[in-house]
Amino acid sequence: MGVAGSLLVYQFGTEWRYRELLVVVPAFFAGTAIWAWNRQYVTPAGPITRTSTIGCSAAIPVACYLPAEWIPAVVLLAVFGLLGALARCGPSAPSVWLIRPLVYLGEVSYSLYMTHTLAQKLLYRLLPSGRFVEESVPWKAGVLGVYALTVVVFCLTCYYLVERPSRDRFRRRLSRHSAAL
């Protein structure tokens, strides 16, 4: 349902105010539904689940060659299919998904999700990409690097100063509350 809501807003709400927020909120709820479902109903992964991770992973770059109006739908469906399949795989996930940088990216992904649009909007005002259309490739690569670095800084700042301390505080309160019962 959340993925469908995001797709509808993305496809038909091109002129809506706060469109980005209206796209990510249903996607966020879909992600939390996958997590909750996995936590309650997880079963050992079978060959179909492992095949699904490979198929959904392959669908993402393939989507770049589809007609422009199809790309968001295919990528969003592939990402949520991949999340669901990986959640079912658990420890038996294909080893590529268990390498440290990808595990860390998964750990900070919520902060990335919450801050990347803010960083982009700031950069669009301070360093509009249109100013660099006529510049050389090294200049364009430099601007892209500044964009990427800014998004990473926003993400990690949010993760280490807000998300992680809040999560730890919530867990301590929850454990004290559970102990009191």
C-alpha cells in the first residue's frame, strides 16, 4: 500500500507542493511494514528468496534503460522487493549484502533517507548545478563531489547526534519500563 501511494504521488503529483514529503512518507511506512512483518513472520530463506534478491538487484540498473516515466516505479518496486527478500534471507543473505560498508550503509540509511533532500535543497540554492553546464568534466566532477560530501555530512551528523542517541535512550527507557512490569 505504501509503495503504491508513493508511486501515485510520484507519477501524478508532479506539481504538488511538498511532493518529496508525500512520496517518502508512504515509502517509509512500507519499509516499517516490511520490518514488522519480518520480525513476526520471518522464515528461513529458500532458493526463491535468494533468487529474488538477485533479480531485484539487477532490476535497479536495468531500469535506467527503460522509458523515463517507468524508471521510478521499477526502481521503487525493485528496492522494496529487495528489502523484503533480504529481510527473509537474514543471515543466509547473499554474502555481497553482508560486507561491512553495505551493513554500515544499512545502519545509517534512515538518517540518509531523512536528510538527503534537505542537503539537496540547500545545495540547489548555494551551488546550483545549472551554473556548471558549460564547465569542464573535472569541474562537474568537483561539484558532484561537493554534493555527495554534503549529503554524507548531513547524514552522519543526524545519525551520530540525533538518531543513535535517541535510539539508545529509547531502548534504556523501554528496558526500565519492562523491568518495572
